[in-house]
Amino acid sequence: MEKREERVALLGAGRLGALIVKRLPKEVELLVIDKEEEVARNVASMTAASYSTSIEDVQEATVAILTLPAPIVIPVLQELQSKGIGNNTLFINMATTITAEKIKSAGIDLPVVGVKVIGHFREMELGEEGLLVIDATEKERYQRIAELLKDLAPSVPGPADQVAFVNSVAAEEGIRAALRVEKRLRQAGVPEEWIAVALRVPTAGTMKAYSINDLGPFARELVQRIGPSLKEL
């Protein structure tokens, strides 16, 4: 695929937006857009990008990355469409709960591709590798997005709208595990500062080790003992 010079507009300079700004290729021409001028300026200054408070400035971009709060993604797209802006811009929708069906039902005809993150933003900031699921059936479009976001996380093609379910289950079960650990240790009279460390290091660390098949002998023994009791879950 011929490499193109992308002019990228990032709409929404929150936590995910700031992370993406730091991970975009250096040669990208970047414009950060946020309704709060100070927020846009601060995030843009991370890479000497331009900034704006007007969504209409997206008209000069070849790609627009939407890292907006979910409730305003569709209204923003509708406003741009009503003004004839964005027909030649590829929109990347990263709001996990805004599905392709919702966008279609809202009467939006702009070129929008769902790109959802399986991951935790704080962990990704610290170097943990997430995964981008790109809902692009066209090979050229998939490769274009994957190349642009390659330093954010590896990419795979697939139904991006399933990511909301994946992240929801992971978060729910993770919280459930944390609450069980906390309760058992408190009932045993363990000091609070010890509990905080137990949650942050051995609990989280064991989950990570399990995910990459790097458990030690004690943890492997626990899997053999506990595993059979979870078959019906």
C-alpha cells in the first residue's frame, strides 16, 4: 500500500486523546480539537501540534479520530454532516458504546470506521500492550488505520462492537476478584496498607501472569485445584 501523508484531526483531548497524540507517527500533521481551549492547547503542546476549539476545522483533515465522550459522538457527526463537512475525511470512532448500528440509525452517511480498544488506559500509559479491533472490511482502509495507530497498540480486523462486552466482562470480573480479596484479608485482620499492596501487586500480577502463561508452581497448582469448580461458569 502506498504510504500517504495524513492530516489528522483529533476530536476530544481527554485521557485517550492525549495518549493517542503521544503515540501518533511524528510525520503526521496533527490538529487537536477540544471545546476547552486550555485542554486543547495543553495536549497539542505534547507534540507541537496545532489546536482549535471548532469542530468545523476537521474539514482539512484526511482522518478524524473521535475520542469524544460517547453521548456527543453522534451529535457531532450529525452537525458536521449537516454543514457538508467530512465527506472526504475518514472518521475513526473510538467510543466503545457507540456502535455502527447506532450511527447508521442516526442517518449519518459520513465514512466512519469503528476502532475499539481492548485495554486499560492507565496500564497502556505505563507500557502495557492493549489491542485495537478495527471494523473495516476494506483491506486498504484497515491497513491505513492500523499503520496510523501502530504505536498505540497492535491491531486486528474484527467486529469492533464486541469490544464493549469484552471490556465490561473483564472489568466486572476484575472488580469482583478485587472485592473478594479485600474482604477476605480484612476479615483476617490484615492491615489496610498491606491489602492495598496485595491488590496492586500479587492480585494484578497473577492475572497478568495467567494471561501470558507465565505462572509459577504455586499459582499453577491453584489453577489445577480451582479450575474444575469453574467449569459451569
